[in-house]
Amino acid sequence: MNEAATPLQRLFRILVTVGPGALWLFLFVLLPTFLVLLASFMSRGPYGELSGPLGFHNYLRLLEAPYLKAFAQSLLLGALTTLLAALLGYPLAFYLAGHPRRDLLLLLLLLPFFTNFLIRVYAWLVLLQREGLVNAFLQAFGLGPLSLYPSFLAVLLASLYTFLPFFVLPVYASVERIDWQLLEAAYDLGARPFRAFLHAVFPQTYPGLFAGSVLVFIPAMGTFVVADLLGAGRVVLIGNLIQQQFGLTRDWAFGAALSVFLMGFVLLSLYFYARLQGERGLEDLV
Amino acid sequence: MRRLLSFHALLVYLFLYLPILVIVALSFNESRRGVHFTGFTLKWYQGLFQDPRVLEYFLNTLTVALVSTLVSTVLGTLLALGLVRYRFPGKGFLRYLLYVPVVVPDVVMGISLLLLFAFSRELLGFPRLSLLTVILGHITFQMAFVTLVVRSRLLLLDPALEEAARDLGARGFQTFLYVTLPLAWPGVAAGALLALTLSLDDFVVTFFTAGPGATTLPLYIYSSVKLGVSPKVHALSTLIIGLSAFFLALGYALTRRKV
């Protein structure tokens, strides 16, 4: 007995499956996004509450020097983290893909990543502080102690540490799919190892390389915790500015404008990524 | 070449494990400051277990994680099923909406929810920032991840299996309960485990949506760290590292069971 569902039954099934989730997304994702946009045009009232008048004043304020400096620092941190993640992660992905116990090695790669995010960041504070392990090591060679914490370097190291697996995993997925016959063909055609790699293997890893870059760049640029704990006021990123506006400063309208701006950066990086990878690439990202 | 790669890999793993090992070692260190090991002690763990606040924060963390994981797994699984099985107007938009919690920096996610709760409080009189608002926030990002994980699992399934069930006379709900759900189960379990980990790990969204009395362990760690290096935090971190290792191994065992 093969009964086709009536239109009413179909509607019922769609409502039951998609309905609750869709409602949730509308209430807790779409609506808040609108509220952030709305708030970004409002002003700070005398008691730190949101109030009129509406206008573009918050966006104009973004052009002031300290804020521009924070944007520059965020972009720099995102770019440097991505670069270092590529230097560490790209060769590692090849090593993992060719290893007989790669399952176990991948698990070991993920383990630090599954321990609490704050602990991973805090560990660098412990390592880099004045009486920390790194300075103890340096002093054994008669160097230092250096003031490594708080600094941009400390923020960069912790950010690299935190986001590195986001780079390795997509590249690893690409490396696993490499067609190695192309490399042999390149050798047969007389290419030397470096050229052969550059033209026969490297382009095949583009999807993973692009995905990994986006996955590291976005959170590194958007972080506030890493800079908060390891920059301790010396490194101020967009994320820190946002947190300040919603914390002590209590200027939610300006904080909302900063958030819209940060989202702009995120969408821009996703746009470039989609241009490079095609629409399908966005789905592969997650 | 292979040797160079091995050496590089060794360095990367050293980079990954050194910070964690230092924390674990320091949690057993007699001395309060510095990295010189002056003697083995369990006093930081004792201090941790005797602190009634830590127990309260632990229970808060657990409550949030369990409730939010349960709700987000149910919502996310249903949503994934609907997205894979049916066509309906607005489906494309819904899929984009689903990516928002995945790509948005968590600080933006935190303040948008804070704004939502503030506006709602102004207009409707609820909710107060509390464990409830933290749970609502966690469900929001967890659900997106669960949906994506379950969806990719459902896309792998052979539609012929469901057709066969219907040909044999199973009704819609019976097909779902006895055919689709068992087949999708590894995806659902992996999604739930991911949701649980994300909730236990979350600091930023919790930071913006928690009110007084809704302190979780990550919030406690943050405020302790802001005050300076503390051996009690090392002890707590070591326990959390051990638990995460356990859960990861469990997840690994689950996902290795393929169809």
C-alpha cells in the first residue's frame, strides 16, 4: 500500500520538522540582528540606556584614530595568525595524510582543542609571564627575563595556538583527496621536485588552503578574550572595543555600530572566499 | 623530505602539548608562584573541592549544558530532516540563517542576544538575565551545528530504505521512528556530543547573557585569571582537560562506527 501524502499531510510534516527550528532562528538570530542594526543608529542616554536621536553618528565615530588603530590591529592579528597557521599547519597536513596511524594523530591534534578555550589561552599567560617557563628557559642561556606578557606577541601566539586546528583539518581533507598520478605525470614530463609540487600538487590543495584561511582569519580577527587576557589592555582589538561598550562604558549604540562593522569584515572575507571557491565552497566550510 | 616533515610535526605537537602539560604539572606543584617544582601536593585540588562556590558553578555549567544539548539536538535533528526531505518557500533563506551562528564572531553573537533580552525585558517584562537566558543563547549556536552535522549524515542515507518502509505499509511517523532515526543515529549522537562540548566550552556568549547567580565554570576561570595566576585554576583546568580527553575518546569511538 503506497499512499502518497496529501498536500495537507505534507504541510503538517514540514511544520513539525522545520517549524520549531525556523521559529527559533527567527527569534534568536534574525530578530537580534535587526536589533543590533537598529541600536547602531541610536544614541547613549544619560544613564547609559539606548535612546534617540537616530543618526549615523556612531558610524562617523568609527573613523576616529583609536578605533582605526583597533581595526588595523585586528586585521594584522587575523593575517599573521593565518600566515603562521599555514606555516605550521600545511606541512603537518601532508605528514598526517601519509601516516599509518593518522586517526590517532588527528585525535591528538584535537585534544588540546577540546579542552576549555579559556584554559588554552590562560596556559600561554602562565608560560609567558615574567617567572614563567619561557623566561626560565631564556635565563638558563643568560638571556632575559623579557617582558613577553602582556604583548602583541603573546596575543598572536595564543591566537595561533587556539585556532591552528581550524587550518589543519580542511587542508588535511584536501591532501587526502590529492590525485598523486598528476605528480608522477609531472616527473615523467621532466619537472624537478619543486616545480612538480608547485604545479601538480599545490593547486589541488587550494580548497583546503582557502577554507582553512577563512576559518582561522575570522575568529582570530573577531576575538576579544585572547587580547583581553594576554594583551591586558595593551592590545585593543575590535572585539575588546565591543566588550567595553557593553561593559563599563555602557554605550550600547556605539558597541552595536562596532559589531555591524566587524560583521562587515566577516561578510567581506566570506564573499572573497565564495568568489574563489564558488557557492559550494560555503557549504564545505562547515 | 619525510624526515623533515616528521621533525616539523614533532615541533607542532610540542607546541600543542607544552602549554597543557605545564598547567597539569603546576596543578601538583607545592609552590604558589613560578615554574620551579618545589614538591608534589594535592592541596590545590583539596582547596577546589572544599570551595562550595565551585560546586555551585559546576552544577550551573552542567545544567546549562544538559538542557541546551537536549533541546538543540531535538530541534536541530527535526530541522535537518525537514531541510533534506522537503521543498518549501524560504528554504534557501533558512539555510543562510543557519550559517549565521557558525560564522559570526562570538562576541557579536553575545551582544545581539544581550540586546534581544534587553529589548524584550523593556517591552514584555522578561526575561531577566539568568541561567535561562544562558541556555537560550547556547541552544541558538548549538542548534546550527547539530543541524549541519545531522544533515550531512541524512544526505548519505539511501532514500530507497524509506521508500521500502512505506511500501511495506509504514506510516510517516513509523518510518521516521523505525527507519530514518536509527539510520541517522550516528549523526544525531555526533551532533549532540558536539553541542555538549560547545556548551561546556563556551565563555563569550555566556559572559554576555549570564546574570547574577548564573556563574558557570568558564566565567569563574575568567574572573580568577583576571585577578592573577592561581594554582586552584590549574587544578580545575587539569580536571577539565581530563574530562575533555574522555569525551573526545568517546566521540571518536562513536564516529568510527560507520554504516
